[in-house]
Amino acid sequence: MSAPMTLSNCDEILELIPAFVLGALDADEAARVAAHITNCPRCRAEAESFRDVVGLLPYASGALTPPPRVKRQLFARIAAAHDDASTTTAPASHPMAMPRSTRPGRWVLPAFAAMLALIIGLGTATFEARGRAEQFAAQLAFNQQTLRSMERQIAEVRQTATAVEAQLLASVRELDETRLQLAKSQQEIQALRTSERQDEQLVSFIAAPQTVSRPLETTERAPDEASARMFMQPGHNRLVLMVYGLKSAEPGKMYRLWLAKGNQPIAIGVVTVGPDGVAEFVVDAPEPMDAYDQVMITLDEVDAAAQPSEEVIFEANL
Amino acid sequence: MSQVRMPAADSSALDDEVLITRVASRDSSALEQLYDRYARIVYATALRMLGNAELAEDIVQETFWRVWRRSASFAIGRGQVAGWIFGIAHNLCIDELRRQRSRPTTAQNEYEEQAMLDQPDVQSDVVGAAIERERRRIILQALAQIPPEQREVLELAYFRGLSQSEIAQRLNSPIGTVKTRTRLALQKMRDLLHNQKIGADDLHD
């Protein structure tokens, strides 16, 4: 008959409260209501609102003085239980109460009082035991409810933790990606700065008043639209070369810049042509530019020897 | 409707809450005053519920023993001392009734109960007797104003200690009907008492 206990909602409890305050619920239902109203102010207030009614109901039975022995036994029991307590006082005299001598008090022999208490105590032991059992049942019901509520909370927290963990993982991945991106951006910025610096150098060199410039001649191997111009300063080693209209070198080939003293060509460097057909080349020659007689750009095999090939694209006599 | 508040006969008539506080500090004379005030109601109620004088005497003693033992746990302001005492007594009676019902023996002796209530009885304290009479009048009047079928479930629940399902069985009614009647009865009684402006303070000062 005792259904598995579920978390009580207020509507269900409110239905039970009238019977609860009248003591007309089964033990398990009563325990459930008791546990609920411990935690629910609304339902507790509802239960308490019936207090005056229930508190007056006993008066409907009238009133009847119990036999004097009831009172006597009660105070004997109290005297026995608290015989050594200094705060215990004897019952106050009462206008029409029993003669003082018949009532037990501090003057009752301890042994007699203890024996009396034992006899009375045996009779009331079952009352006590039942009362305790009730308390335990209510406590148990309450504890079970608390346990279930905690289990639910733990499950919720676990779910939240899993979600947070997943989110954390995703965030870490994003962070890693961002870091990579950042590194790449930094490299790009670095490259841009380098190129910017080179451009600045180039521009300032080209714009300098002592700089002289001269075009290079194209050969029959050069494309029609190809042109090249070189910039240098008398007494200085620096040579700047601007090339336009060249195709990028095919795989396995490269453009090389040569300077020659008399018949002696010296390989100065590789000229890289971009996809737009433009090449900017800045180099510091081993000697001042005045020392050289000739400049030329050839298209060579990548593993070419120290001598320029026959395929000359630009040349100029200095 | 007249006020229920009763004037104190003399300065020795102490407030219930003062008495219970003294009981909690192990003043047995305070317990004696509470006993003199309420043991008569407890005894009459126990007699009505159990129909057995000996058992009713046990209930009275056990009730005030528990008042003595548990007075410290009584929360001032959370209810009336009288209601608390009656609650203890009522629970003891219900336990006894359920214990009896689980053993197929003694039937209630209605004759004995009636005989007991017919006995002339005198409350020694004049003021106390007046308060008792007034409270009795109030509750009987309220009970008279609710429909008989509601009064019946109230009687069976409170004084016979029957559970809702037991009442349904006895009256051969659906349990839902019993629950509704119980609720309506208590709500109506509550409203009647409040309309008479009988608050907690008025009742128990």
C-alpha cells in the first residue's frame, strides 16, 4: 500500500493537510506531509491556520477531573527522574488540591520514588517507543527526500560540468587556432616590414641627387615589352636594378645578374621575377661600380657553371 | 459575538507561555498549574476517544510527562500551549486506538463513556471553569453550524482516530468525498472562528 515516495508537490500536500492536522493520515502519508511542511512555508502556514480549530476540538468532549492518583503518580515520576536536580521545586499548594502530605516531592524517599518511577515507566515504555518510532519514521522520510534531492542536484551539476568541459575543449581549440593565425600574421607583418624597409631604401637610393641611372639594352631573346633600368652612385658599391615585362623563369632555370671587369664575368646574384613580370634587385657589388665595364642578365640552368650562358636577356656597357 | 478573553482572577493566574517557560526551567509547580488547567480536558477527550477510564488516566499522565520532558522544544509564538498539550494527548490516543484496532479485541464501551460524562464534575478554579465553558460553547456552536455529514467525518477522524480510507470504508463513501468533507469542515470551522474574532491571543490569554 505504501507507494514509492515521490517528491511531493504543494497541491497534493495541501489536499492532505486537513486530514494531517486531524491526525487522520496513515503513518507514511503523515511522514510525507511532516517532511514537506518542514521545508515549505506556504504549506506550513496552511497547516497552522487550522490550529485554533483543532486546539478547540477537545473542549467538545467536556471536562472531567481525573482521579487524584493520576496527578500523584505524575509528580512522583518527575520527582524520581529529577531527584538530584537542584532546580526541582515541590508542587505549589493549590486552594482545593490534595493535602500536601499525599503529594510526592523532594521529601519522597529516593528509593521509593525510583521504584515508583520504574513501575510507571514500564507502563509508559510502549508510549515512548511508539513516539520514537514515529519520530524516526518522519526523520527517515525527510532524510530520504533530502537524499533524492541531493542526487538530482549532483546529476544536474555533472551535466553542467560535462557541458562546460566540452565548451572548454572547443575554446582551447579556438585559442590554438587563433595563436597559429597570430603567428602567421606576425610573420606576414615581419615580411611586410622587411619589404617596406627595402622599398624605403630603394626609393631613397633612387631619389638621391648623386644617383645616376641608365637603361639596359634588350637582346633578341628578350620579350618585346621587356625593359630594365639600373641605378648606381659613383664611388659606391650599390647597384639597384628594376626589371619590367619579363616572364617568371621556367622550372629549372633562373635569371642571373653578372658584372664584368674586362672579359672576366662575376656572378652577382639571382634575380627573381614576380608574377606581374617585375623584379627589383638591390645588391652591393664587391667593388665600387666604377670598377666594372659591363652588366648583363642571362637566363641560365639552375645548376649552371660559373660562366654565363649564351642566353643573354639584357646588357649594358658601363 | 462576545469576546472569549477572560479576566484573570488574581495575579497568580499566569499566562500559559510563562508557565511553559518555567516548566522548561524545571519548575514543577508551573507544570502543576498547567495540569490543573488542562488535565480535565485531556481526560475527558481521552475518555471519549478510548472509552476506558484506566487508559484515559494513562494518557493524562503520559501527556503531562511529555510536557515536562519536551517543554524546552515548545516554540513560544509558534502556537498555543493548550493546543500543543492537546496535540500530544491526541497523538497518544490515536496510537492507542490504532494499536487496539490491530488486535481483534475490545470494542468501545459507549455505555461506560456516557456514564463517565454524566458524572457531576466540579472545576475547582472559578476562572478556569468559566474559560472552559466559554471555549466549549464556541466549539459546539461552530460544530453545529457545519453540515452533519462534515461533522461526521470530523468526529470519525479526530475522536475515533480513523484514517481517511477507514472513514471511507465505514461510511461506504468514495475516499475523495471523505477528503473533500474533511477539508470543507475544517475550512468552515476556521472561518467561523475567525469571523468571531477569536484569534489565538483571545483564546489563550
